[in-house]
Amino acid sequence: MRHVQLGTSGLRIAPIGVGCMSFGNPDGRFKWAIPEEQALPILNHCYESGLNFFDTANAYSNGQSEEILGKAIKKYGWRRESLVIATKLWAPVGRGLEEPLAMSEDQRDNGGYLNQYGLSRKHIFDAVDASLKRLDLPYVDLLQIHRFDPNTPVKETMEALHDVVKSGKVRYIGASSMWAHQLLEYQYTARIHGFTEFISMQNLHNAIYREEEREMYPACQKFGIGGIPWSPVSMGFLARPWNSFSTTTRGEGQNAGFLGTPYSDADKAINRQIEEIAKKRGVSMATVAIAWSLSKPFITAPILGMSKKERVDEAVAAISFDLSEEEVKSIDDIYVPKRVTGHQ
């Protein structure tokens, strides 16, 4: 396994992140989630395959994802010193099967979630402690803000993040999907006041969604922020022929579209091109789609949900699978710009 630097920090990770959103309660919001008994051996296969970067969030299956990851670390005796454990905060963590993200702010506040979401100093401190308890760990390596919070002063957020780093409960901080100007406001505020700065950006990027290349990735490069995008295979759309995607549990849940947007003719053409390359090269479509992501100089480690051991093997294979410049261009040239999604 080769390793890469996360941004300009000294933190080294495998070039594939294990996305733990896939692990949790299938009775909840994510019907395709893998329960604990199935998830644990898959997670261990990731570790034994050389992957050391595991990404979760407090809101995934209302905390169950963090709990499952923590159990895997303990059950299989993983070397904690080599691991990079990342989690996120911002969203409210529901009780039982409740989905507070589907509520209005007034409904949340009056329903028992007051001060339990957003990026206030209070919530950051409380959320970090709650995540550490679920993970059963004394610290996390990377704490990410899941979204921008318009209701909390930027300075309050960055100072609170700086303080949890200084407390020893967090080693590094990162950000997730937002506008580039919002990321820059956070980062400049940290720099002006001498607070801890972000080392990573986890945003949406794949062969059929490249809008982040306009402003976000140039901004990240300026600040030495590593790119760890989510959904590098577009929630599975780029892992199989497009006309069979809707037959999967994930595809059924998306109603043959991506985050509410129907797949375009260009999306389908990109899918067919990836399928053609995969057939010619004798690999899976997922391997080609992940290799395409890794071919981009602004991508450090795409974060991938892996529901079976075979999916782990495909991802690991992509690390050493090089696409030619012509193959990359043949995918790139089909792309048609689209509206920004993933964080609005």
C-alpha cells in the first residue's frame, strides 16, 4: 500500500478512504445500510487490505456508524497509532429512528434538539465528546465540519475547533461540502487569529459531477488543503451499466436520479465510456471510475462506501490501475456542466 500526505500536513493516509456511511441501521434513513454483524468483517477486510483511513459522521444512522467502527477497532485489535479516524459534526443526531434533518429548525428546537446541531461552541464541544464515547476512543485524527452554519459566527466556530485540537481530543480539522467563499472565510479567520487551519475538504466530485473544479479545488490548492471527495462512483451509478442501476437498493431509493436530479444524456454517455474502458482493460467499472478520480492532481483520497469485500478489492485495485491520458480525456470530454448540488 502506498500512502499520501493529506494536504500539506504531516498526516499520511492510504489513497482510498473507507466511507462508513454504509454501516448502520437499514431500518433508518439509509435502507441500503449494512448492520453490525455484516459490517464488522468488511471493515476488517479494509484494514487487512492496507486501508488506514476511515471516515464516518455522528449523524450516520444516528450514531450507529461510529459505534460499529469503534467496535471493529477493538474486536480485531487494529493498531490505533497507524489509523486515521475521521468523523464529522454539524447535523443533529436523532433519537431512535427520528430524522431531525427532515424537520424545520422550530420543530427540532421544540422537539428536544435545541443547541444539538450547527457549529456553535457548545455544540462542537458536546458533539466531540459524544462521538468519542460512541467510537470508544480518546481522540479522533480528523474532525470535519459537515456543512456551513449561517447561524454561528465564523470566529466562534474556528476558535472552538482550535480549542478541541488543543484539548487533545482532535488531531486535525477539515471541512465538508460548502461554497468556496465559505471555506475561505473559515480558513482566513483561522489564519488571522492563529487558530488551527483545515487540512482537508470532503466535497462531492466524480466523473459526472465536476462543478467543484471551478472554485473549490483551486481554493484548496492555494491553502494546501487535501481533496477527499465523497461519492467518487456517484452512489453506485458509475459502478455498473446505467440501465441496470435502478435495480439496486441504492438506485431504487434515488428514483433513477442523483440527489433529486435525473441522470442526463451526458451522464449516461460517461457511464458507457467507463464501461467500454473497463471491458477493454478487463477490470470493473468501479475500478475505472475510482482510478479516474485518483488521476486528478487535486484529489488526495476519494472516500468510498464499500458494502462487500469484493468492493474493497476493486477499490484497492484502482490504486495501482493507471488510466492513459487518452482514456481520462475520453471521459472528461463528455462532461456537460450542471447546477451545483450536494450542499445547498
